[in-house]
Amino acid sequence: MTYNLVISKKTGFVANSPFTIYDERGKIFYSDSFTEKLQKFGKVYFNMPKGYYSLTGKIYRLNNPVKHRKIKLPPFERHFKERKLEIQFGTNPNKASIFWKNNVILFDNSFLEKPKYILFDIYFHELGHRFYKSEHLADLYATKRLLQLGFNKSQIGRSIVSTLSDRSHYRKVLKINTLNHV
């Protein structure tokens, strides 16, 4: 049976049975298969950001969001003026790019069907370039923002592993190490 779930702000949950959560587009947002904790410990604690979802299985709302250690960002390397950026999809060999002069973040068409957590990770990574030149610091910025919104560590880890090529092994390791320490 499928249940609707409306979340008005970052919310903590616990699950002790198999479950799958879908976003408003019907894409898998989170599932017991994302983590081994459910099989290992019998339950998993996680957060979810504001949004509309549907659910199979059972999850239980907590009184407060699950807490994580705060990520400290290094001093900004640069600062582009804040502006509203339009997200567009098109052909992009770099997967995603930010064009400051046009106020556009261009996602490659291959991301149209990707889950919400991947789109947000890439979006915040690109926004991180407003402050940081380096890729790994833009990754760190994205990780911090995703956790603040209520995405969970296993989603963030899945995003980096599934979107970066093997040439970016060092960035994958840095992001996974960060997640292991928050």
C-alpha cells in the first residue's frame, strides 16, 4: 500500500521495516536499500527535507531532526554577487556548469530523470563555486547545504559515487570521508 507524505520542514524519521520513499516525480528518493544500518541494527534514523512524497512500508516521525556534526567550511576563496540562477537542461559535456554572466546553471539532459538528491547535490556544488574555485571545496559546500536541508548521508554518498567518473576518485574519497565524520 502507498501512503502520501507531506513534510513542511526538515524532519527526522526512524524505520525498522523495509520502505521506499518516492519524490513528487515518482523517482526513488530514499529506501532501506540505501544503507546497511537497517539490516545490521534493525532500524535506521534519517532526515528528509521539505516536500511531497509517497511511501511504501512504514516510517515513524521523530520529534526532532537527526543531528549531525556541523561541517566547517574554510574561508571563501572568492565571492560572486548573489543572484537568482535559472536551471536549464541541455547538452553539456561537463554534466553541469554555471554561467555567471547568463545567470544559468546548465544540467546535461542525462540528469532529467535523476533522483532529487542527485539534482540538489549538483545544484549546490555549482553554487559552491560562487565561493570556491576548487572542486573538492564546492563538494564540501554542497554536502553542508544538503545536510542542512534534511538530505541524509547515504543519499549524498550515493550522489557523489554515481555522478563522478573514476578519474575523480580523490573527490569521491574526500566526500565519503567527510560524511563518515558528520
